[in-house]
Amino acid sequence: MKSFIVLAVICLVVATEGALFGPIHASCKVNWTFSLPCMNVSSAIVKQIGTWEGDAGCANGGEKCRYKLVSSTTTQVKATHETPKKHYVDDLTFTFSQATNVCNVNGDSTSETWYAVLDFGTNYCNLHNLIVGAGLDKSQGYKETASDSTCTQFSSANCKKY
């Protein structure tokens, strides 16, 4: 009976923390807007994934490496990112919708590891680093919306490392 109560309390704490502090499973959802055609944004992301496909960006402990393009259509780009040390894999999806003069992008990164809870902001950095690496953060009309409620450990993310 004691073990059942302890297990119930642990489940309650985990569920409550997830509801108050962010996703229970290591993941991130980010929204961006750009004053560019979505075709240009999509192409820039695909090109950056290709640039960071190998191990070169892993030097000195960085993780701007081991990205892999899975698929690309006019409305969606899917990729993976593998961490260089532990070889954890995260699934990335960028979904594009064109408004009159604005491209809206929804980014999603989720750990494939079923038991992943905390990630030091890795899932946020998976997405953010591609946008920055492609130079899209410098484009006209750029706006990013992310928070701890949609991204695991967003406020403590160190994207220079992850």
C-alpha cells in the first residue's frame, strides 16, 4: 500500500510540474513569422540542414551537426537531429503557411526517447539554431514566439552548446 501511495504522489507531482512548467515529454513548439515567401524560408532551412548534416559542427562540444533531412514539401519540412555524445534522436517538423506578405512557420521538435523528460533546452535549440544558422533571424519581419509552457527548459536553453 505504501508503494502505491508513493507512486501516486510521484505521478501527481510529475503531472503537475508538466502542467505548470512545460511539456512532460522533452519537446518544443515554436512559432515564427517572416516577411518573406514561405518557399524562401523553407529552402533556407533545408539548405541549413544539409550544411549541418555531418560531424563538423560537433567540434568543441557543439551540437550544430548531425541533422538529417527526412522529407520536404511545399508546406512542410521534416528532419532529425542526433546528439553527438549520447546519440539521442529528436524529430523536427517545420510547417509553413503563407499569408499575404507573411510566412507563418510552426516548428516542432520532440525527443524519440520515450522516457525523456528534461533536455536542457535541446529541442528548442534544434529548431532555433537552424533559423539562426540560415540567417533567417536577420530577415525582415522576423518574430519568434516560444516559452517554457511550450518548450522544455526554454528559459535555461544554451543554444551555443546545444
